[in-house]
Amino acid sequence: MLRTHTCGELSKKDIGKEVTLCGWVHRRRDHGELIFIDIRDAYGLTQLIFDPKKDRSMHKKVHELKSEYVIQVKGIVQERPRGTINPKLSTGEIELLAGGLDILNPSLTPPFEVDKKLEISEETKLKYRYIDLRGSGMQRNMRLRHKINSSIRGFLERENFVEIETPFLTRSTPEGARDYLVPSRLNTGKFYALPQSPQLFKQILMVSGFDRYFQIARCFRDEDLRKDRQPEFTQLDVEMSFVDEEDIFGLSENLLKKIFKDVAGIEIPVPFPRLKYSEAMEKFGTDKPDTRGTKHAGENNYSFLWITDFPLFKYNKEEKRWESEHHPFTACKEEDVNLLDGKDLGRIRARSYDLVVNGAEIASGSIRIHKREVQEKIFKTIGLDKKDAARRFGFLLEAFKYGAPPHGGIAFGLDRFVTIFTKSNSIRDVIAFPKTQKAVCPMTNAPSDIDDKQLKELHIKKAK
Ligand code: ASP
């Protein structure tokens, strides 16, 4: 190890010890001959003192140090003189009197100072994301996100769930957006679609006998980006067999309770209140009401609410056809099944649900159709004839022939959840390497041109 301690760890009890720290030069202050440097790593800051009286040769090196140089310092921990104690810092009662310095790597002057709350453009922050990520805010967010993921995995494992990865190179999974397409070199003229969600695979896993599946899954949707959207994002995707709505609600509530307890030490009351879609629209004019301060609110600062009984279909006036409100794999209420043969399709209620917190939708799911004939009927209703349905979803319809169990599930938008949890302004603050609103990565310059050889191999010609 190049270090004996981290920069956030030394305290009064270490006074007199000889230690070695590694990290980045955070700030430097020259007080006459004495030079003070804050050294920073992922765990915090420690104040270093370089006293030329103690070691002249080292002093030449100290004068070279600039912001973000990577250094290794040996020294003795000493108490800070009275009046210089910094109560805001975990190491604020001590300092390190340096006795040895090694420059492990110099640095150019960074385009912005780590942790300085100056107005920096999003573009610059993302171009130099590695510097932005060094800041305490991003460090905190990424670590918290990791803790949330561990808490999820721990909880679901205890509940007997199995984490299964589903493919990225697949066929279209409709969730209401455009697909990202990947040309196939080995199958000329054919394309894979990146999954908009693992929806169809998780249903097929139910047919495969995995009755409790989850995945922290990347999803890809090519849509115009709003503040809280990214072209690729992460869902906690869950599916269960032999369940009804109550099982999904109970599992989700206990999962959230556990995450809040583990990660923030907050007790959130469960069960969450519920509101039917029609009531939400009538009372709040939206299906994502912010119920803080209303009689529907629980809870502390987090006001969770289930919205249930969504319509199964909505009418697309432009295209003059019915389309699925959630996705076409959602079952309808038993009592409304007979309406499927009528004209009044808008009245059919779905067995779907959304979870809303403080006015933001953080999860959505449904009990699924598991009977082939019903699934075919739904496809027909949304304008897919038998041939189309077979071409696009034949594999699902085929699987339904072989004993598909009743099943249902839910998916949580993890990025949005972590944004709310960390009280961040944007989901870009909780994703290590996000894209801009134009779906560009300023650090890697993706998307990029590709060379003619690659295009040729793929049998693709650019139109312009
Ligand atoms: N696949 C759905 C979605 O991405 C969630 C679900 O129904 O489980 O919104």
C-alpha cells in the first residue's frame, strides 16, 4: 500500500503517529515560509504543513505543487494550534507535519476547481467528468447509489429472488419510445434493437419457472430528452409468478422501507395510500399528484402513493386507433373482460399501477396477460393483425402455449429514485457518465463517425 491512512481518517487519537497519505492537492496557502496544503482523497481532506526549517530540500518540491497534483506525503500527526481547529472537517483537530514528499503525477490546471460551486456549463462538467466526479457531491451520490443497489440486492436475495441478466442485443420491446438499433454484421441487412425494458424476457423467465426474478437493468429509449430523461437509464426490474396486485404492493413497500432504513436511517410508514386513476384525475388533475401536505400524505418528507385502475387503452386521435396505456402485455380487470368485445374500450380498466413519490412516478407495473388468446385479442385491438403480431411477438405467443403461469411485476426507475433520495437537481447528478440533452457524451464524443471499412462490413451506405 502506498498509504497508511486515508485523508478523512486521522483524528486526535493519532497525534504523534508517523503516517503516509496519498491524494490530490486540493488547496494551497502560503503563509510566509510555511506552506499549507489540503490533501484530498475520496474520504476527505487533511491539512499538511511544510516547514522549510525542518527540511530545505523538500521545500523546492513543495513549491512545484499545484492543484490536482497527485502526491504521497509522510509526516507526523500533530494537534492543530488553538484557534485553527476546523469543526466542519472530520480531520479538523489535527494536521500533518510533512517530513517527506513524492510527486506521483503532476496535473494540468483543471478547467474548474473541484468542489467550487462556480457556474460551470454542463458541457464542460461532462467533458471533464473525471474532475467533476472527484467533487464531494458526486462522490457522495455515487456511493449512495451503490448502497441503494446493495440494499436492494440484499433484500431481494432474502426474499428468494434470482438476479438474471437478459440480452442487450435483442428485438424491439415496445415501451412507447423509438428503438436504438444495432446493425448485424453476420446477418446482412438485419438489426438488433437495444431493449426499451427487459419486459418480454422477464415474462419468458416466468414461463421458464423462475418465479421471482430481478435485475438492475439498463434500458434504452430513443426519445427527445427532457430534464429527467437519459437515452440509457437503469431500472430495478422485478417479476413474480402466482401473484396478484397485493403481493407486488407488499413487496415494493417492504423493499422501499428497507432501502430508506439502510441508507438514510429513515422509517417510512407502510402500506402506502392508494388512489384510483379516475380519483387522482378528478381531485388533482394529474396521475402523478404531489400529495405532501394533503390527507393522502403519510410519511415525513416523502409522500408515496399508489395510483391504480388505469385505463387499459387510450385513443390516438391522429392515428384514429386505440393503443395501450401501459404496454400491450397488461391484463385487464376480470369484471371488464367482456368490454373487450364492445366499442367502449376507453372504459376497460387495467390491472396496472404506478408508484408516485412527491409528484414523480418512480415505478410502474402490472399483472400480465398469460393466456395466448387474450394476448392475441389485445394485439388485434391495438391494430396489429395476426401476421404482424406473429412477426413481432411470435416468440412470446409461442411460449404462452407451454404452460405460462399467471404473473406480474414492476420496474422502478432507479436513476430517478436516487435523484429524489439525494435531493439532486437532475438525474445527471446520479449517473457517472450521463449524456447531454442532445444525447451526446462530451467526454468521449459519442455518437461518432465510423470509418468506411466498418460501414462496408455492415453493408450500410450513408444517405448523406
Ligand atoms: N416494463 C415496464 C416499464 O418499463 C415495467 C413493468 O411493467 O414491469 O415501464
